[in-house]
Amino acid sequence: MKLKMMTLDGATIIETNAVTQFSPDHSHGGNYTKIETVNADGTFAEAVVKHDFYQVTQALARAWALDEGRSATHA
């Protein structure tokens, strides 16, 4: 699933299945979240989003649950 999130440079799309890790971004006082993703070619990308850690956690958990529900109905 794709999520639209705001970064310091504007909106970006995060592919939830490509997220490898995420954590509070302490360089911005912990108010933002750093998200690391893996690209199709195996390289890693990082984005700092203007959403706190709990908002990102909830959005990713909901997206992953929806994806899981979709895959269970197609199995």
C-alpha cells in the first residue's frame, strides 16, 4: 500500500511494503520520523517525515493489516 506523507521538502509517497525500519528523528527534536525503505535494486532510501513516531506507527500498522487482509482473501 502507498501512503502519502509530508517531508521537509513537500509530499512523498511511501510504499509500506518497502519499509525496513522507522524511528523518531532526534536531529529534529524527535517530532519527526525517519523512515528507511529498500528499493527494487536493493539500495536503501531514507525520508524524514513531518509526522511523529506514533502517527507513523499507526499508519503503517493499519496499512500492513489491510494488506494482510487482502492477501488472506486471495489465498
